[in-house]
Amino acid sequence: MSSASSATPTSDAAIRAGIDRSLRHPVMFFLTSGAAWLAVSILLAITASIKVHCPTFLDGCGFVDFGRVFPAHINTLIYGWGFQSGFGVLIWLMARMSRQECRSAGTILAAGHVWNLGVLLGTLGILCGEGSGMPWMEFPRFAWPVLLLSYIAIVVWSFIQFRVRAGERTFVAQWYLLGAMMWFPWLSITANTLLFCVPGHPVMAAGINAWFKSGLVFLFFVPSALGAAYYLAPKLTGRPIPSHTLARLGFWSLAVVAPWAGMQKLAGAPLPVFLPYVGAAATALLAVPLLIAALNLLRTIFSSEEKLPKCAPMSFTLAGLVSMLVLAATAVLFNLPGSSLWKVQFSLSGYGFDMLAVYGVFGFMMFAAVYFMVPRLTNCEWRYPRLINMHFFFSVYGIGAIVVGAMIGGYVHGSAAEAWLQPWEYVVDTLRPFAAVSTFAWCVILFANVFFFLHLALMWLRPDRLLAACKAKTEDRVAQSQQTEDPQSTTP
Amino acid sequence: MDPTRDNPIIRFNTFWWALWAFFAFAIVLAAIMIFNRAAPTNLEDAVAVARYQTQQTVAEAQAKALPAADIEAAIPEVAAKLAASKPVAVERPDQVVPESPTSKALIAEPALGPTTEPAPVPVPAPAPAPATEGTPAETDAPAPVNS
Amino acid sequence: MSLRNFILGLAASFGLAWLCLVIIPFVKMRNLAPIQFNKDLDGAEGVFYPKRGGRIANGARVYGENGCYLCHTQLVRPTYAGQDMHRPDMGGLQNDPQRGDTRRETNAYDFEGERFAQIGSARIGPDLSNVARRFEAAAAVKGDDNLEAAFYAHLYDPRLKPEQAKAICPSHKYMFDEIEVKGQRPDEAMPFGETETTVLVPDADARALVSYLLSMKKDQPVPAALNFPFAGDKQPSAK
């Protein structure tokens, strides 16, 4: 980035402001609609979770049957919130790091609306009983081409921006974001074509579905989270990434190992035996790239004696890194073929692991990025720090409860299921309290996110009486940023 | 700022290269599936092979047991025998229902023995004769046929 | 590293796994050769075909649409992968009156007729591979042989029976229609949920699903080629 040093701080700020202005509408649209889908998903999660320990809740109506509400929760979480917040963060980060204004805001916005329509129709399809019955792919079959094409219409511009960027150096964050951009279409086309369009062996179809699910987690959500973290950590602390080599090792180990993971869900199924056990080994080995990235980022953040900046992006980034360490530990602990794999294979812990990855790691990093981006996009600081605190602490409590409820509880549930001398009622009695903990956790997360939605809405709506306060704060921030913000420090 | 990299041509090219990259595995998959267009193996079809073989064995055995040429040749012979063994109507006066038109006709003309009609009598005379003579024997023959 | 090399590197690392885990097994498994019985070893001839009667395709679709796979599995794992074979009624019946111990692992031919094997996500409810055998055994004990009615009752309200008061399975009341009885009571009327003027009749989804569940008897004898020795119930291991 040596060529950029010729730019003065004010022209730099002008470039950044220009990029933010060009992206304001698409990114705010994705963040807002993502937040709305998150609300829907959490409500569906609470409904589904209550039905596990109180099956007579809202009983007898097909539209809210557990078997439809739960897939609706998962799919709105992933496709409604996960992908859309991912889009918002991805296109903004790629634009900023390539220093390119967005020229296709209209196309991206249109594609975003098509994506939303696809998710809406897909969710209604599931609730009306037209789901496909394949975990994480329950939208009826018309949905996936619609989502895939709008995905491409959203991210291809970031690809172009990267290609035409000035300078030869790349940021670590860009590798992860480019990777995520490429991996999702490859996964989606393979899985959807082989499961919906080409008839094959039914057990292999289940295997490919499990591979797709793991691929979404480790080849889209985790890389997007790491991309955001590798951007935010240096940016917020003003310190460079300590080891470029370690960063490369971390990225390529993820790229090499993650595509092999997933089929451990089908251990013992009538598939070629190496498939599930390679999947278990790969999932356990994923601890390596996760630990490398966490190490690198924590060293960035804690490398000097200075106090950490006390801001929302920093808190959420740290929470995301801690979640990543827990994820790495459970990836190893839950995939030991002789002991834990057969216990947790069909227990609640699968759900806990997925939620830790999607809400814990990915979600926290996305919130960090959102709290960083929105003031720059709307030219207005976050007005109510207390709302951010509430959002943060209750989210952490919620994820902690999920770790206890679903993951530990899942291990207990799985062990009970393996106790073959006991009747099945014993297993059900064991899991019931943990299902209640799970409901509690989702209620806490809903409570946390109410503050987030409120705050985001206030940022969007910008009531007039806030403008004065916003102006004052913004002037302070611009003054500060001209002293501390320096793109040079982000390159290794 | 490197001006040569940010131009409309590079942007246009990159757009299409990006699309190729996104669909790379779809294209490879399509190529692989071209060689795998046959329907997946079906146990129903596998089991059907044995069934069709049995059906074929049975059909061959039946064809052997019933040769068409012999059947064709035998048809006229059997037809003649069938025609010859056709039962003829038999007069059983003791079976005439009283008060029926037949009984009244018999009363009116008791001279009438076996059923005859005046006009055809001369022509089929030889036919009824062997028929009446053969009647006692014939009554046995039709009986097994009728029972 | 140029962008082109980066993409190639990603494609190579992804592509190797894609080929080895997904494509090659997919192609090979769709051409899975049927297994023949061996006359000497098995005392039977012909192709091993664990054929299931009933509305497999429609029932599997309804099963998927209503999320039964979220709580029920359909996989009896071999002993190296789990303790399923030791349960007395999961892989078959341990004490079948005619055949003795009929338990066996799930094999690749057990999902014939379905597009997507509903192996399942979690075991909140029991495994369903041999649910019809369990219902049969229970019905034999009670002397009531109407299995269909038992399944319909479970679908309508799993908590109907007092011994299942704490069952978690949702009620699928929406799969039953309430119709007025005009004249003769319909044949397909359910023995539960009657009122003075109406009876409950299962709708098409319920009928397909129950037909599918009634076909869940996956404990047929297997050829020697698939018959991996099961040592029976050993002492529970230290694990």
C-alpha cells in the first residue's frame, strides 16, 4: 500500500467517506433486514424450544408444529440473518480494503430484495408443510436457484473491486472474505444439484447434506467472521498483525481441512467407512486454523501495555474470539470416535455446536462489525451506549447458557441414549431440563437483541432531536480519527 | 495509484472470470454427470431379472408343449368329431308337461311318433332313421356330455 | 500470490475433498450392485431385497415435511459406532416368537424407494427403523391387532395413552379431518375423538405417513455377505 502514503489524511478520509456513501443503502438494507430476520428466527427458536419440554404448547396446528417451526428457525437464522449480515459486512469490508467505491449499489439492493423474497417464500413454504426434509436445506426446491443467483449478483462486485484495487499487497481479511465468497457457490451448487436434481443413493444424499451443513459453517460463516476480526483487531487497536506467516498458515489450513469435514454425522451409516471418520478427523483438526487465528488476533489485541479501547466492536470481537476457542475445543472433544462421537452424534449437542458457530463466533463478529460500520455509514454515532451494553452482556449470557444447555446437556443426553438397559423414557427425562435451559437461553438472546433492533432502528430513523447530539459527537470523532487512524498500521 | 488496473475492460473481464470461478464446480459436475446419465440401480429391476427369466422359461415350455403346427392340423379332425357328436333332440313323451300346447298337439294327432315335419321328411329321411335307431344308444352318449 | 493462483489454490484444496468425499462416492453408490443370497450359506437364492410394502415415497415425503427427522433417527449403528445393537427392540426384536433374535444393523438397501434417507438429526424420540415391529409386539401382548389404529392414535395425540403421558412428540391433530356422520359411520373413522355428531378421519398425509411407518420393519434375514457377526449382549463396557 505504499502508493497510498502519498494521499493526505484528508483525501484519505474523503475516499473513505465516498466509499461509505456509495454503500450506505445496500449495507444498511442488509443489516436491517438481517436484524429483522434475526428477530423472527429467535421467536421461532423460543417456540420450538418450548415445545420440546412442553409439547402441548400451541399444539395441534400444523403451521406451528415443532417439525416445521424448528426448520423455519434454522433457515431464517442462516439465510435470513446469517447471510444478510454477512453480505453487509462483506461488501463494506471488501470495498474499504480495496479502496473502491461501489458502483453497483442499485443491483446489489435489487438482488438483496430478491434474496429476502426467496427467504420469505421459503420460510412460508416450510411452515405450510412443503419443506424438503433435508437439514439446513429445508426451503422448497424452488428457493435455492433464486438464492444462488441473487448471491452472485451481490458479491461479484466485491470480487471486481478486489481485482482492480491499487497496490499488490493484500490484507489477511481479504483472503478470508474472498474464500467465503467462492466457497459458498461451490458448496451450494454441488449439494443442491445432487440432492434435488440428480437421483442417487438415499444414504449418500444424507451424507452430502451433512457435508454441506458443515461447509456452510466452516467455509462461509467462520471465514466471514475471521475476515471481520482480521480487519477490526488491527483497526481498533492500531497495531499490526504480529505474524503474517501464521496468518497464511491459518488461512490455508482452514482451506485444506474444512472441505473434508461434515460426514461424521453419519458415523455407522451404510456408507463407505472412511467418509464419516475422515469427517470426524477433519472437524477435530479444524482446531488448528481456529487456534492459529485466535492466537494471532489475541496477540494483536493484547500485544502492548496500552489499555484496550473500550468500545462495542472491541468487546464483541473479544467475545467472538473466546467463542472461537470454545468451538475449537468442542470440535476436538466431540469427535473422538471411540468415546464421545457416538454419544453426541444424535444428541442436542449438534444443535449447540451449530449455534455456537453461527451466533457465538459469526454472530459476535458481525455485531462487532455492525457497531463499527453503522456510524461511518450513517454519519452518526451510536446514541445510547447502555443499549449496546445490554445487547453485549445478555448475548454473552445467552450463548453461555446454550453452551451449558445444549452442549453439555447434549453430552448427558447422548450418554443416556447409549445406556441400552434403560427404557426410552429415561432418555427423555434426562434431556428435558436441558431443553428448558435452551429455552431460557433463547429468551435471554431475544432480550439482548431487542436492544440491538431498537438501537439500529433509531440509527436509521434519526429523529431530529438527536441530530444535534450526533453532529457534536461526529466532529469529535473526525478530529480523533485524523490523529489515530492510519491505514499503514494495518499491513504486516 | 496504478491507473492501468482500474479500467472498464479489466472490470468487464473480471466479471466474467468471477462467474466462471463461481460456476467452476458446477461445470465439472455437469461434465461428470454426462457420463452418469443412466438411472441409479434399482433393486426392483434387479429382482425383476429373475422374474423375467422364469417367465421366459415358462413361455418356452408352453410353446414346446403346444406346438402350433400340430394344433392347426388337428383342428379339422376335432371339428368333424364335434359336429358328429352333436346331440339331436330326443322325444320323451313321458316328459311332456300336461296341459301344455305340446301335449294338446299330441292328443290331437297321437299318430305322430318322433318329431317330424311333413315337408322335410323325405329329404332327411336317412338322417332321422339312424338317429331314432341310435336313440337308445344316443341317450347314453349325450348324458355324460350333459352331466 | 496472484488472484489467479489464489483461486486455483482454493479450487485445488476444495476440489480434492469434493472429488473424494462427494462425487466419487455419489457415483459409486448410485451404481451399488445388489447382493445375492448364497444357496449354501444362506439357504436362499436370489437378490437380497428388503422390500417394504406401503406408501414409501409419499410417506417419506410427509415424514420430511413435518420434521420427524429432527427427533427420530432411522439408523441402527454397528457396534463399533454405537450401542444401538444392544437395545432389545431397536435393530429388531431380541425375543421374536418365531425367529428369536432378529436384530441387525442398517444396510444400504434399507432405504430403497426413498430419495433421501432420513437418518435423523437427534434422538429425542426412539429410533424408528423397527417401530412397526415394536407396535406389533405390543399389540400381541394386548391381544389387539389393529396396528394402523395404534399409529393413528399416536399421531393424533401421543399422550393419549397414560403410560406415555410425558411423551414429547407433537400432536398432529391437523392431519385429521372432523366430518359429520350422516347415516353410516365411515369405515376409516378413528376410534378416538368422536363426538355425538362427528368422527375423525385421517387425511391423505396421515394415511401416507402411517402406511410408511407400518413398513418400518428392518429386521429381515440378510445374506452372509452382509451378516456381520454380533456377539450378543456383552457386559456393559466401562465407557
